[in-house]
Amino acid sequence: MKTGIFQPLKNKSYRSLFGAQIFSDLGNWLDFVTLQVIVAYHWQLGETAIAAVIIVMALPWVVIGPFASVFVDRLPKKAIMTGCLITRIFFVAGLYFAPNLYVLLLFVFLKGTVAAIYDPARQSSIRMTVPEEDLAQAVTLSQLSVNTMKIAGPALGGALIALFGVRSPFIFEAAGFFIAVLFLLGLPALKTENLVANGTKDKKQEAGYWQELREGLRHISSAKLLRVSIVISAIAFFIIFLYDGLFVFIAQDLGFSKGNFGILISAVGLGSVTGSLLLGKWTSWKEKPVQLMAGSSVFSGFLIISIGLGGIGIADFPNIIWIAGAFLLGSLGSGESIPYGFLLQSETPKQMMGRVSAAATSIQTFSMLVAPAAGAFIAELIGVPAVLIGAGSATCLLGIIVLSLVAKKLSTAGAVKEAGPEAS
């Protein structure tokens, strides 16, 4: 019987792909602290410069990824991923030698562009290397890598800065991308031609660029479960990033000092890793992934509301309780992200995986870009705790609406089933 989160790693091809992802994800987050330290401390620039770095980092996922994804679906995935990793090494070298903010932003954008091309190819490769029965575990492992490196990358980057200097993480980042290339050498050639039936290849090659791009978008609009999961995920991302940048201020209201604020953030990250492990071990949720996403939203909303109430003194708990709440919030986040990743894979034809995943990521990233400015503006008007209370209420409402719609659909389906042939 095939069970357990690590089952897909018995597959040699997926093992190579996952090994490459670990070091690629590490590279994505290793320079996150480094870039901010260089801008804020080394060059002594202000908040606008930091905001510019973060926006330029995310921009390629919105404006480049969806349009490049057509070529990702057309071309061999191993070649794309290997080329992207090698190119990223050169762009990291550009970051290392960047003499000012403008050159730094150029290489941040270029590195982000290559990452936005690499990820759809990686998503496509998962479907090509893993059998359907192992797909839930494979998606969970992928998300586990992302969640773990979000914690380990910035922490390791900070440690390297302290030990070897402000630009040293770039050297380790380039080495990580090189190791990822070595892992990909063990991956067999994954050609798009293998995915389609005889005769379809020629028709696909004749299809125009815009037609193929529209096919990916049409698939999202026609696949109901996938469409619902993308909408839930995009709204959830918007709500999260509405208050994410304000979290440091609410932590001060809750009684956290500069020294132990990091513990609160680490608890969220540790919770997300733990949640990923649990969902990888017990995969019965894959029968009802939308319900899990919606249920996680409801409980996450209550936690966010509680944090907001703590900010105005209504909910008064010791730090250890808030840390436990942050851990639970991270765990519930996995209850949204992993079912989404599973639906993205299971509800998308293999030959469209690049286009669909890039379009979905673009929608999510756009939400993440817009939300911080909106959150800061609202906070100026009504205060930081009120933003969290509002965001938590919206998160709750989102989950309740989706659960209600699902329950209504099941009730209607049950009534039709009971009526039998006479209903028709």
C-alpha cells in the first residue's frame, strides 16, 4: 500500500526534481534579507527603495510569467529548468557586483523573470514524473520545500552576512543553483511531445501563440474546481498581505519586543511546515480539497480577529498563547495552499500546465502587490488593529460563503439523486 508523504521520493525522476527544487527555493529566499540589508544599511536608503526592491521582485510573475508560459508548454521542461538555473547564476553575480540601486533593481527583475519561467516548467514536470496516486504527496512535498526555505533562507542569509559580510549570501546562492543543476542531470528528458496523442502534435505546433495563451485562460474559466480554488487563493493572498506588513506593529501592541518578535514569525513558519507534514501523511482531504481550503479560512479568520482584538486590549493573553496562535495560523495556511496546489495539478491537462500555473500565479501575485499599499492606507484611517479585525472577518466570511455554496450544491445533487429518473 502506497502511503506517506515521502512516497514520491521513491521515484528517481521526482527525486531529482525535488532535489533541484530545494536548492532553487533556497536561492529564492537566501538573498531576501541580503537585498534589504544592502539597500537599508549599506547604502542607507529609505523605505521607498525597499518597497521598490519588493515590487520589482514580484513584477515578473505578473507581467512576464503568463506570456512566457506558452513557450514553457511547447519546449522540453528539463532544458528550460536547466537553462533558467544557469542563467540565474549569472544574474546573482550581477547582484553581487551591483554598484547602486538601479543596477540592483535591473538584476532583481532579471532574476525574477527567470524564476517566473522556471516555476511553470517545474509544475509541469511534477505531472510528468509522478503517478496520479502519488500526486497529493508530491504537491505537499513541493509546498513543504517552499515553506521550509521561507524560514531557512532568510535565517541562513542573516547568519552568512554576520559571518562573511553583506554580499556573501550571493556566493552561496549561486552555489545552490549550481547544485540544483546537478540534480536536474538525473532527470530524464521531459518532452511535450510525449504528452499528446498521435496527430495532436502537428496541430499544436500550428496553433498560434495567442490561441495557446487563450486556451490556458479558457481552461481556468471552464474547470470549476480549479477556478474556485484560484479565486479563494487570490482573495486569501490579498487579505494576508493586507495586514502582513503591519504585523510588526500589532506585535508591539501584544507586548512583543524586538528580541522576541522573531519568535512569533518563526512560529508561523514552523506551523506551515508542520501543517504540510500532517497533510502529506493523511491525504483523505484530496477528496474534498475546496472544503478544506474554506474550513481553514474560517478558523484562520477567527485567529486573525483575535490578534486584532489583542491589539486593542480586548483579548489579553501571555506571549506563549500568541506564539501558539501564530503556529496554528501557519498550520491553517497549509490547509489552504496545499489543496490549491493539488487542484492546480489534478484539474489541469499536462500539456497546459505551464500556461495555467503561470496565469494562476500571476493573479495571486497581483493580489500580493496591491494589498500592502491598501493595508497601509486603511491602517492610517482606522488603525492597525482594526485592519486585522476587518481582514479576519473577511477571511471568515470567505470560508463561510464557500462552505455554504458547497453545501447547497451537495443538497441539490442529493435531491436530484433521490428523485431519480422521474426528475428528468
